[in-house]
Amino acid sequence: AQKITQTQPGMFVQEKEAVTLDCTYDTSDPSYGLFWYKQPSSGEMIFLIYQGSYDQQNATEGRYSLNFQKARKSANLVISASQLGDSAMYFCAMRELTGSYQLTFGKGTKLSVIP
Amino acid sequence: SAVISQKPSRDICQRGTSLTIQCQVDSQVTMMFWYRQQPGQSLTLIATANQGSEATYESGFVIDKFPISRPNLTFSTLTVSNMSPEDSSIYLCSVGGTSGTKEQFFGPGTRLTVL
């Protein structure tokens, strides 16, 4: 069974600084995808970044990068140059790429950006 | 990326009543999912909506409580039946592609409060 662990319930970061949000996962399937979503107080789930288990390079999308360490089963999200608008809940999720395509989510990390 | 809309965006309902939530996608998609997010919690998959067949429900969710329709490849509905205050949650529709694709997007959510 899949499992996602986010050990940081809350994080603070100074505006313009970088921050790393931790995510570890567990799966027996060699083929999987890892996702990060942002959820502002409005409740919508905003897709940020994706990493496939066979991708050779770490994924990057603008200010977001994913530090993928396959042997350690970790997929940490790095946000560079934090902005006040980055304050939100962040969820790590995983989907096995064979069989069902459902996402399994971690409990989330609440990020607060301090001016 | 797919554009997903949900109706209603929020509602306040009385105990014992039912609410039907609509999910519309701007393109044909194979997989549609319904998730629930209880207050302060992560997302939990309710069911996978299959076009032309019955939905596939996750453990703890039953068709009598959460009937789902999927009449075509762009539309689905979720009904929350015989509501109680414990059903107060955000309900999110999600669409995903086929194996190997990274698309996994969410609608804006329906924020339900049951009194």
C-alpha cells in the first residue's frame, strides 16, 4: 500500500528566502509519480510540480523544484525566493502508474511567509 | 491542462437533506475522481467515476450515501445523501490521464456545511 509522510505540520519562512518542505513515501511499485499541490485558504488544489520515478533529473517549475532522492524515498519541495502569496497548505501526493490512478496524499504542511 | 468547474461552490444544508455536486471538464477525460477533505484534514478518495459503468468506491464509502453519475467523458455528479454535520467538508472533483501522464488536476471544490 502507498503511504506519504509529511513530518512538518507548520513552517515559517522569511520573505525572499528559500524553504524546503519534506515528503517521504513508501510504495512497492517501481513505477510511480510524485506530485506537490498548493492549497490556499480558498480551498482549491493548485498543481505545482510532478516527478516520475524513472525521471533522471529533478523536476523544476519556475520557483519550485523537487529534490528527488529515490534511494531514500524522499521528494522534498524547494520554494525559492518566497513570496507572501506562497502562504498556504502544501500537500505531497503519490500515484502508482499501474492499475488505479488515484492519488494518495500526505497530511500537509502549512507554510507561512513572514514579511 | 484541463479546466474544471464545479457547482455549487459552497452550500449550507440542513441535516437529512441531499446535495448534488456537478463537475464539468472542458475536454474529454478518461478518469474522474471525487475526493473529500474534512476540516483540517488531508484529501481522501471517495470513488472513481467510470463512464458507462458504476463508480468504484473506496473503503468506507458506499453508493447509497454517495451516489455518482458519469454520463459522458466531460461530466460527473456526486450526491451527498441524508446529510449529517459529519459530512461538512470540501468535495473536490479531479481528472487524470492515462498511465504515464502527469496530468492530475482538481476543480475549485465545493465547500459544504451541514447544520
